[in-house]
Amino acid sequence: MTGSRAMQSLRVILIVLFTLPAFARADNHRAQDWPEGSAMHTGRLAQNRLAAADKKLNATYQALLKAMPRDEPDNYPRKALVGAQRAWINYRDASCALVGEMTGGVRMWKSTHTVSCEAELTEKRTAELSALHTCVTKGEKCQ
């Protein structure tokens, strides 16, 4: 009887030891912590893509801002760029929120579609700003 009780205790201890790491990592911020194809997995991948796209966009934007010609006394080219970027961010967020809502499905999928849209538009905006940076640094007329 004591052998059976010891085995039960050992089982409980082993279960706790093997499941404890999962509970310690309960935030589940990595895509691989979720089943592939699930809303959480796809959403985490989209968040990673957006984070990388945002980082690249910010670097491109800062480089363009530094390359912009000074136009004293009002420095209008830079002010125009800052205003355009702020308006673009508002557009991206509102447009992608609409895309997310229009996809249907449960909240997690709507959120996933919203973030995927934001990543896609951010990558496109980075390409636009990169093209502007190229023409500004070459002293060409930008279109």
C-alpha cells in the first residue's frame, strides 16, 4: 500500500514538474506557442511582421527627414513630411481597422486581419519614403 501511495506521489510530482514550465511561460507571446493556422499563431506572426516593418519605416523616415533640404525660415518641406506621415498613420490605422471588421469571424481573426493589413501598408509606405529619400539625396525632382 505504501508503494502504491509512493507511486501516486511520484506521478503527481512528475506531472507538476513537466507542466510547470508551460505555466511559467503563460504569456504565450511567441507564434510557435500556438497551433499553426490558429488565429493566435497567425496573429503573432503578423505582429512580428508589423514590428519589423515599423522599425524599417522609422529608420527610412528618419533618414528622409535628415536628407530633406532646409527651407528657412519656416522649414516647410520637413513640416510637410511630418504632417503627411502623421496623416498616413491615421489613415493606415483607420483603414486597417475597417479591413479587420469587414473580414468577419471572431474577434481574434478580426484583430489578426487588422495587424496583417497594417504590416502590408507599412511595408508599402516604407517603399514610398525610400523612393523619396533616393530622389532627395540625388537632388532630383520627386514625384
